Amino acid sequence: MADMSIYSNPLAERYSSKEMLHIFSPEFKFRTWRKLWINLAEAEKELGLDFITDEQIEELKKYKDDVDFEVAAEFEKKLRHDVMAHVHTYGEQAKNARKIIHLGATSAYVGDNTDLIQIKEGLLVIRKRLLVLIEKMRDFALQYKDLPTLGFTHFQAAQLTTVGKRATLWLHSLLLDFEELEFRLENLRFRGVKGTTGTQASFKELFEGDFEKVKQLDKLVTEKAGFGKKQGVSGQTYDRKVDAQILNLLSNIAQSSHKFTNDFRLLQHLKELEEPFEKNQIGSSAMAYKRNPMRSERISSLAKYVISSSQTGALVFATQWFERTLDDSASKRLSIPQAFLAVDAILIIWLNIMDGVVVYPKVIEANIQKELPFMATENIIMESVKKGMDRQEVHEIIRELSMEETKEIKLNGNPNRLIDRIIKDGRLGLKAEDMEGILVSANYTGFAGQQTEDFVKNEIDPILDKYKDEIVEDREELRV
């Protein structure tokens, strides 16, 4: 059991997946440092540094995953330097390779390159979650593409849409986020080997002034780390603009998530849609009947945190001095991992909602019928004009009758009987048989169904097909 006397991070304890937590764990970080030291030694040997032996590299590989964290902590306490603490710890194990560990490198070689590896791995997890969610949203949109529902502008009843068409709006936002994520992954640049201030001075010394070999070293280490691109120039660190861009991407995903939950919570209030509600779940400690949209509220809460975190990247990048300052370090340790953890949690919860979302077609239709007589008046105007009446006169008659009906609805709570009022008024010369089919909601959804099918076919399905091997049905447990 965890120590209850000290603070614990809710992102770890309550929300995020073990997969994402591992990526930003000390174990992943320090094992990656060792892989980077191996990559560097291998590349240096391949490019002609013969004093680095195969035996030394094999010894480094032997201990690459065997990080003694207690020894490292003791070294760091003594040296006040985390990278050198781990250089010494590694050297205590790989004694014959001790003298070539970190050769020519500065701390940013392992620190910054590991940050970029973690960002890449985090983005791959986010991509996987987005793909599963996009597929689920696609299926939902197609399932309800023809189910009429009230459209809203300013949260006032407007022309009808369909439940599926509305879902494509949520899906379209995710599409934009996914396209940005693809771009960031494709263009994520490795820092590589650049030296203390980015001039590669130490490597110039190692390779006796051979710039071409140093460029090859930079390229080779980048490829060994699994990156297709490297940063062409740098100071001591990779460009902190990258952090700002990544946090903006995560913020964008959080914004899309928040927008979805705003809509969903309003629809749950209207009793048209509902989150999954477990058998033993309690909505309120006082009001036993309540079914609160707990999952949506949690997403919106986490989303606000991620959106606010995006400012951190901008501030850090904007205030860096020359080749580097260290006022980014503590901030990066918090903002980057926690934004990833929060978005991971958001997508897990969103998928949980979509796995069990409940739709209430009869409530949706009842809500439509409260408003549809007003929306039908445009068709009534057209029908009256066909019978020879003046369009402007018909418009004024309907306006008067609509105001009267609205007053009755609001003051007395009456149902909407505008069509009956129009027939009874008689000035339009319309009879009950003229109004047959006038209140059929499916007649007022335009091309919503076709738009849904078209959007899914042309913009969503190609993505799902491209990444079909990443779409898995395994679900993360919703822990709290």
C-alpha cells in the first residue's frame, strides 16, 4: 500500500495508463540513457575510433537494463549531478568500458535525446488511443446518421440535424488533431550529438578535425535511436520550440475533448444521451436518483489542466537565453509528462463513454415535436404561395400566430399546437389534409445522413485503413 502520509500524483494514482506512466518513469529514462551511450560508442567505433573495443561495447550491452538506482542515488547525492551519477553507476558495473562511457558528450546528449524519445513514444500511444476512439466515433456516427434531432445555435432550437451528423462534428475535430499529430511525429527531430554549446568541438577533437565524420556520427546516432530526422543546428539543448509545439498539440486534443463533453453534458441534461452508469455507481450522496455525467466532467476537468499547461511551453521557449539556461528544467519535468498523462487519461475515459453511450430516440423525438411546428412554417409559407397567396402576407400571418402560440406555451405550459392554430385561423386556407406529413421530422434533416456517409468514407476510413494494425480492442480499466 502506498505511503498515505505524503502527496501522490492523481495522474499516476487515478487516471493514466501503466503504458504511459512507464514511458515517463525513471526506469525508462535511465535505461534509455544507457542505450544512447551504447549507440554513441558503437557509432564512434564504426567511424574509426579503434580504441573503443567490441568487448567494451558488449559489456555496456550486458548491463544496459540493470540500473542500480540506489547506487545512482548515492552518487548523485555526492556529485550533485544526475548524468555523472549514472555515468559512474554504469562504470561500476561495466568496469572495462568505464573510460569510454559518455565519450565526447555533454549532459544534454542523454537528457535531451531521451526527452525526445519519450515524446515520440508518448505520441505513439496517443495515436493508438485516437485511432480506437475515431473508429468508435465513426461507428456511432453511421449508426445514427438518419436519426433526426434538434440542432442548436446559441443553445436555442434551430433546424434539425441527425445524431450521427452531430457526431461527425466531434469526429472532425479529432481528425484535425490526428493530422497535426501525424505531422509532429513525422517532423520530430532528434538532437543527436552536438556538444556542449552545439559546436561539436569535443567531437572535432575526437575525429581530428574531420567534419564529415562528425556529421556522419550525428546521422548514425540519430538513426540508431529510430529517428528519421535530426536537428541541423542546436545550442546545448534541442530547440525548446518543440516543447511548445507538442504541448499545443496536446492542448488541441484536450480542447476537442472538452468541446465533446460540453455537448454531451447538455444532451444528458435533455435526457437524449447518457453516459454509461454502472450497477452500483452512486450519482449523489444526497440525491439517490441522480445520474451525473461523471466521466464527461472528469474529461473537462483534465482538459482544462492540459490547456493551461500549453502556456508553460511557450513561456519556457520564449525566455531561453542564448545556447541554454536551466530555468526550463524543473518546468519540463512537470509539464511534458503530466500533459501526456492527462491526455492519455482523457482518451481512455472518452472511449469508455463511447463504449456504453445510451441514446433515447423517443425523448429526442418528443423534444423535436416541441419545436417542429415553428420550423415547419417555412414549408407552410411555400405551400400557401403555391395556392396563389402573397408571400409577405403569409409571413405576417404566421408571425402573429407564432407569437400567440409561444405565449401560450410559456405562460401556461401548453404543448405546441401552432399547426392547429393555423388551420383554425383559416386565413391561409389550409386544411388538416394539407398538413399531412408536415410534422415528420425526417423531412427536415437536409443531407445530414448523406454528409455523414460521405465524410466517413472520404476522410475517416482512409486513416483507419492506413493504421489498421494499430487499432486494438483492448480497453484500459477506468479505475475511479
